[in-house]
Amino acid sequence: MSKVQYPKFTLGQKLTEEQISFFDKNGFIHFQGVASPEEIRAILNSTEAIQEKWICDDLKIVNGVPIKFGVDENGKKIVHRFPFTSQFSEPVHNFVNSDRVKCLTVLLPPGSRIAENEKDGVVFNHYVNTPTSNFRQMGWHTDSMRDIFYGKKVLPMLNVGLYFDDSSSDKGGLRIIPGTHKQNMFSMLFKKAYFMNNDEDKHEMLVDAKAGDMVVHDGRIWHRVAMSPKYGAASRRRVMYTPVILGKYMPKSDDSATPFYHHFQKLVK
Ligand SMILES: O=C(O)CCC(=O)C(=O)O
Ligand SMILES: [Fe+2]
């Protein structure tokens, strides 16, 4: 199934009827060439600066959310998972508040918002496969499971992915099971073992993206990130997620506690 291609779209000022119905049916949508190479470079430069600062300051946690550290292919200490990135990076803050993200709110019921200071904020992920990598894949999960840990009702949400590297099967890549955003609660809880299972599913679809593409998924959809068959620089995959959410406003701050679901994050390697 992962060989089958799906349609890719161009983002205009407003989503078209066709784009909205594709998302409603499948639970994801892929827009090509949303960010310019200059914007991608500016964001990457800013995350590299944040990484240096966090390492130098020995910062471990942001607003209660642990920073995931590791080592790259040259043995250099790096940040694999940056929480609340837009609070530290002006180009990220500008992108997530641009019309390209705002126009996606039509995919949710009225009243949704871009969650820069709730949940884990805007998360920037940097995967690299090395023999000792701490972040080269991510097992099956839904993003909405986190709401259950908070004892909250599961509301629709978007996770808006922006790609900084080309990401096809040579990077492992994002695999999603189209349509699973419409599953019942039992399926959302138990269809697969959260984060433990990284097996191919016969219904999974590979998201084949280029740097600058934006791929939006419904938080209730099942997805995973496969391990790259390559090592080192050839396996590098950087992608940033902006949550668009509904429900009670729950901002995080310095004294926020670490959410329980982060114990699951330790399973991700
Ligand atoms: O890296 C990706 O494309 C997906 C990451 C993801 O699913 C997550 O952080 O919840
Ligand atoms: Fe996810």
C-alpha cells in the first residue's frame, strides 16, 4: 500500500472544496512548496542556534516538557526534539502565525487556535540513524491519545507538519493509515500498542515529501515514522509540527509539571 500515491495539492489563499473533502475523508492532506528555501534555511539556522544555547545552558526541560538529546553521526551532541520552538525562534513564530497555517482552521469546527504555548507547543524533530541513535523512528500512535491522559474529551485537532529535508522511504518516512481519524474510541486506544510497535501495516501510506512541503494530519489518525535504511547524513529527517486545537485554553509555563505521556516518549528511539 505504501507504494500507492495520493494526490498532492497547492495551497492558495483559501482551501478549495476538493481539498477540504480530501482531508475529511482521509484525515490528512499534503501541500507542496509551502515554505520557500530561504524560509526553510532561516528556520534551520534558528534551531541550530537554539540547540547550541540549550546545550551550553544545560537546559533539560521547557515548560515541563523534556528536551530530547542525542548524538549525531559525527559524535556531536544535538537536540532531537525541541518543544515550544516558536517561543525561541522568530522565523518559526512568523511561519506558524502566517496565513498558510491560519487558513487550515477551516478543517476544524469554529474556534480552533494555533497552540504555541499549550501541549508541547510547536515541536521540531531531528531524526538521524546511527548505531547508537536515540531518535531514528517513532512507533505507531495517535496524537490525540495525549488528551486521554489529561482526562479530556478527545476533540479534533490538526498537527501541521513542515518539512526541512526531502523525506521519502530512504529516510524511513512518515506512514499513516488513511481514514483512521474516523475510528471509534476502542480502536483509538487499542488498535496498536502505543509506540512499541513499528511494524508495517498493509493499509499504511508513505508520505513522500520534499523540503518546504506541508503535510497536515488529524490528531486521531494512526501514524508512525519508519527507520531509515541509511545511516548518518543520508538518514537525516527534520520536520516541525504545529498543533491546531480546540477546547479549554491550557497554557504552559516554567512551573508546569511533566505530562505523564512523556514517559512514553522514552520508548521512542
Ligand atoms: O516526524 C514525524 O513526521 C511525525 C512525528 C510525530 O508523529 C509526533 O511527534 O507525534
Ligand atoms: Fe504523532
